[in-house]
Amino acid sequence: MNEYVFVVDNDAGLRVDKFLSEQISDRSRSFITTLIKDGKVSVNDKVVSKSYVLKDNDVVKACVPDAVEYTAVAEDIPIDVVYEDNDIIVVNKPKGMVVHPAHGNYSGTLVNALLHHCKGQLSGINGVLRPGIVHRIDKNTSGLLVVSKNDLAHNSLAAQLKEHSVKREYRAITYGKFKETVGRVDQPIGRDKNDRKKMAVTAINSKRAVTNYKVLEELKGFSYISCVLETGRTHQIRVHMSYLGHPLAGDDVYGPKKVIDSLKGQCLHAKTLGFIHPATGEYMEFDSELPEYFVKFLDKNR
């Protein structure tokens, strides 16, 4: 653990997170934010939030843990490969699997499995912990993901995602009965001001988010719906459905406090994925079957 001490001289008026990211230049802004959130930063011996505005002669202290280098390693974990060639691989991720290594999850992820399956032949644009990963789905969301095997494929897929031209259709089961069986939610999503681990519909520091939904079947106390994304924000479907008053069944973050234990997380499946192949220029579309947990819950509530 290293303790840094700074006395504010010419930086009065600067936020403490920006100040520290400039002073401790070998650590990222997100790392500094986490440090502050964990109470490792104080000003004049008082713990502060990242939005604290510095004053002349403030004494800023930061306790920074020693840097640890992590590299994703190959692990022989079975994966459901839907399609594969020299440029891309499309996989059907199971519920409960994390997409890439991160704090607290450095093994057993989809990336660990892909490194073994692809013999390390994955694009390196996103670094050693996220090789090949162009887009993600939540740990407790199942379904289709396309992964890039080289940088050319990665750049092409990333551009398509940025242009919102990738087709992504999800299936979900939500609480309650919808007044309108077809709808479009066009509401911005950003960090929840009361809980930084959650997302929320908000006009503050947010980005536009658009979800098109259609009720496929009314169930006993629930609805079976299709959601087509126009944008791809973190937790988008979960946040938008909760905003409408129809949180996803099993969602222990945006749903009721009383969770459905049999689901072990939100009932959400990335069913259809379509995009232009990075090398051939041809449109490709893939579809996946609803997983067993989803079908069982669907049948139980019909």
C-alpha cells in the first residue's frame, strides 16, 4: 500500500477525482473513482466524494494498493459454438457465466473458455482481460454473442454496433400485464445517483437508449415479451422495463425485493443476432433456442 499526500496550490476549483487522476498518472480515472468510493481518499483528514471541489491549501491523501497485473488465461471450459470461421465466432452464453475477467472474477469466464478454444487467436484491441470482446451481456443473461478473432473483424463489428445496425432481439418475462402490447421506450440511461452500481432512466450524465418491445403472450401475473434494441446501454432492457413498471422476473437489482429463487437472476435471453460479416460483407443472422430455465418458468406460468 502506498500513501500519496498532496497540498493543493494551483488547482483550487478542481474536482478531487480529476486532480488525483492527473497526479497519479499511472492509474486510470475509473481506478481513482473506485478508490474514492472505497473511502481511500481524504481531504484534510475527512473522507470525501469524487465531486468534492478542492480549495487552496487542502491536504489530499490517497491510499493506493500496489498494482497487480492480471492476464486472462486459457481454461478448458465447454462453450456452445453456434458459428465459427477465421474472423469471428458466435457463441451461446449460458446463464451464470461472466463474459470477461474483472475484479472478483478472474477465472471461469467466457474469455477464459475462448482463449482455450481459439488457441489464443482473438483480437487484442480491448486488452489482455477482454480479448475478442466487442459487446457483452450480463452474467445472468443467456444468449448470443459475436466475438472477433482479429483486429480487422473487431473494428468492423464495433463500427456496426456504434451505428446501431446490429440486430439484437431478446426474449424476456416481466411482471404484470402491459396496457399496450407494442411499444417503444426512448429514455436516456445513466448511473443511478443513489447507487453507483445501478443504472437508471435519468437526464444527468446519460446517453440515449431505445428499446422496442412486443408482448408475445400474457401469463399468470407475468408477460412474455420480445425486445429489439436500437441502442446498447448497460442493463438497458432491465432498466427500461422497470421504468415502465414491468421489471424482469428474477431481477434482483431492478425488480421486487422478494426474488424468484428458481430463476437465479433475470429471465432474459439474447435470442437473435444479425450483422454484416467483417470479411465477406454478407449479412448473417443467428437464432438460439430458449434455455431450459426460461422454458420451465414460461410453462409454469401459462
